[in-house]
Amino acid sequence: MKNPRPLTALAVVVLVLAAAFTTVLVASAATGPADAKGPVVLPPELASMPIEQAILTSPPHVPPAIKRQYAARMVVNLEVREVVAKLADGVEYTFWTFGGSVPGSFIRIREGDVVEFHLNNHPSSKLPHNIDLHAVTGPGGGAASTFTAPGHSSQFTFQALNPGLYVYHCATAPVPMHIGNGMYGLILVEPKEGLPIVDKEYYVMQGEFYTTGKYGEEGLQSFDMAKAIDERPPYIVFNGAVGSLVGDKAITAKVGEQVRIFFGVGGPNITSSFHIIGEIFDKVYPEAGLSLPNRHVQTTLVPSGGATMVEFKVDVPGTFILVDHSLTRAFNKGALGMLKVTGPEDRVIYSGKEIDAIYLGAQAEAGSNSAKREAELKTQIAAAMSSNPTIAGLTKEMQIEKGKQVYMGLCFACHQPDGKGLPLAFPPLAGSDYLLADRERAVRTVLKGLTGPITVNGVTINSVMPPQEAVLTDAQVADVLTYVYNSWGNQGEAFTAAKVKALRAEIH
């Protein structure tokens, strides 16, 4: 295709217009009394079943296992909310949610249950929404019955005929946009005989976010339809945000416990290669069918709009890393989490140290501490600005902390945490005469990369540094160089995003 960009723009226009037209049609069909058929009349054997209120939980938590040996009439109340929340450090996003979280509330019912489902769209919402539950046998999985305007509530009834773990999502046009803003979750239909007893259960979903800005670009971001059509998400994350399952938010277990993870992919487009570094799944229920598990599985594919259930015993303590094993998504886009296991060591099973922080990037301990320090400095700056406009020192220190996070994510595997590099392979940054001699050259090197021999402190090193201009924003380049120029004994003035921008323009 010779001119793909104009066609993509045209596709956006067509999709938006079609979405608007479809929405008008559906809204017209949903407003009149003829569309509402009134409560279903259940046959006596179903009407006499006990009534229970479903317990809904936010991720990573899961409602308690169902212990009853009979079907019941379950009442589910799920609220739609449009909320502004954190997508990454310094990045906010307007999420469209089921239950106020991404993914939406976990729903747990039993095979044979008759479910009275209420979808409530909060009055503060700006748009109508509905829900398609893949566990429902009926038109649209319930979407045809739940188109709900802000401030309104819809109700329909279905019977859970098939056990399994199912995705649910909004199906209001344009569907990819609603899902891409966070409108997805999981509903578990337990088999009549129940699930095997485990010690811990957790709820994790992967989804992508198509922001107008690059990964890490600060501020309130909005949905970019062109990127969604081209399937180019800046973010691919677990549970709705970068870092949602790391540090003090990590899921936990004790040595010897059996762990079950309900894992799904909301999408709207990207398949996951779900893997836990340092663990082997004892059982994997492919595509969340609960009858015949595969055993001893390293990585399992989960399609967009699909799910799986994995079970494993934790045998040794340590931090185990949840990833999408399409690893750029884990280390550069956010699809990374932690399972922290405590308890006695078994040096026969594993004799070494805990996983090396090099695999954790900016979410390693140093990176996490740096993010906390950045938040503290922002508070100090706000206080200083109210009484003293001279805040250059604090601004530089905040740049250093932010730059440290970038360095921990991209640079320190080669140049090392102490800035000394690797002998004859990667040059040192600490006390580097080559680096400190030319600040503009340093900016150009980060942006465009560098190939071939250079002499650093009298030693010739022939190496390659990949360009980072497509990865880092102007502010991130300024921050990481400010960090490097003020660490390990180096001293220098802060770099500015404006200067980086000017040099980037000169290069092109």
C-alpha cells in the first residue's frame, strides 16, 4: 500500500461515524417501553431456588470458593464508572470500568445458577455502555439487553449452562475503544462438583492501552484510535497499570502452598504468552475449559477475549516474575508483576540467590525507591513554590530521581549500577572523560546510538549502543543524562527537554 496513513485516517473517520450511527440505532431501540419485556417468569423448580447476592471483588482478589452443592438464583449488581486513575508514574488516564477497577469486578457463580444481572451506569458517566458476558448463551452475550444510558440501570436473566472461566466486556460501539479504555473482566462458572481446593487464588488480566503519548509521557493521556487500528499500543499491562503487581502490591504465598491464578486477556487486540519466571505450571486449563488440564507447562498462550486457569505449588522462597513472554511487552510496556513467596529455603531444589534485579528494570528495588523519592520531591516542590520561587535545586534533584528510573529500565544492564560498565565491552560512565567532554555529543549518542571504537580514559572500546530516539521522550533523555552527569562522582548541570528537542530536530 503506497499511502497507508491517509487510509488509516479515513478508516478512523468511517469507524467513528459508523459507531455514532450504530449507537443512535441501539439507543433508539433501548429507550422505549416495548424493549423491556418485564421480569422473566421462572418455572417452579427454578423460582423456588434460594436467592443469593453475588460477592464481587476487585483485582487481584477473588471471591470465596462456592461450597454449596446446589444451584441458586444469584443477583449480580455491577456498576459502570468512568474514572481518572494512574496508568504509570506521572501518567493518568480516563478509564471506563466495570466496578471502578481495571479489570472489572470478578464474578463467581456455579454451573446451573440462574443469574439476575443488573448493569448500573453511574450518573457521572458521559457515555452509554453495555456488557457481553462470554458465559451467557443468548444474543450478544447479554449486550442486546443491557445497553444502559448514564444514570440508568438494565436487568436481564440468564442461566449458567457451561462451566468455565469467561471474559466479559463492553460491546457498545466502537467496541475496540470501550475495551481499550478498560471495560473487561472475568466471570467464573464453577462446575457442579466444584474446583480442587487450593491455598491462594488470584485474579490477573492483561490489556493494552493506546495512548496519544509515548510510553512514560507524563500527564493525562487519551485514547488514540489510529494506534488502536494499527495495533501499536504504548502500554501492555497487567491489571490496568504499570506496576500494579510489584513491590507492596505483589501477590503473595508461602512455601508449600498451592496457588491458582485466573488469567485473562481483555485486549482488545493482543494475545498473551503468559509465563512466571522461575515456576512451572503444574496444571494449565487451556482456553479456560475446566475438564482436561495440561500438566507441567512453562508458557501458555491466551488469546484476546480468552482466559486460562493455572495451578502450581510454590516450593522455594523468592520473588517470581509474572510476564507476557513476548518480552518487550514485559520490560518496555508494563506487562510484568511479582509473586513474593516466603518460607524456609530448600537448597536441594534451588541453591542460588533470588532473581537478579537486572530482569526487573525500572520496577527493581532501586527503581521503586526512586519513584517514591520522586513523589516526595514533587510534594516539596509544590510547597517551595508557594513560598520561594527559587527551586532549581529541587528541580534538578527530581530530574536525577526520574532519570534513575530510566537508567534502571534501559541502561544499567550494560553500564552497570555503579556506572563502571563492563571491561572492553561497554564503556564506563563514572568519571568518563569521553562522556563529560561534550554534553551535546552525549545527547546525540542517546538519540542516534553509537557504533565503532571510542577511547575512554585511555582505553579503546569497540562496542555498539542502540539508538533510543524512538523509545525515550525529550524529557526522559534529559532526565537520564542529568542522572548520569550527577552520579558516581560525576558533576554537571541539569539537561533540559528543550535542548534535547532542539538537538533531535537538528539530527533530522
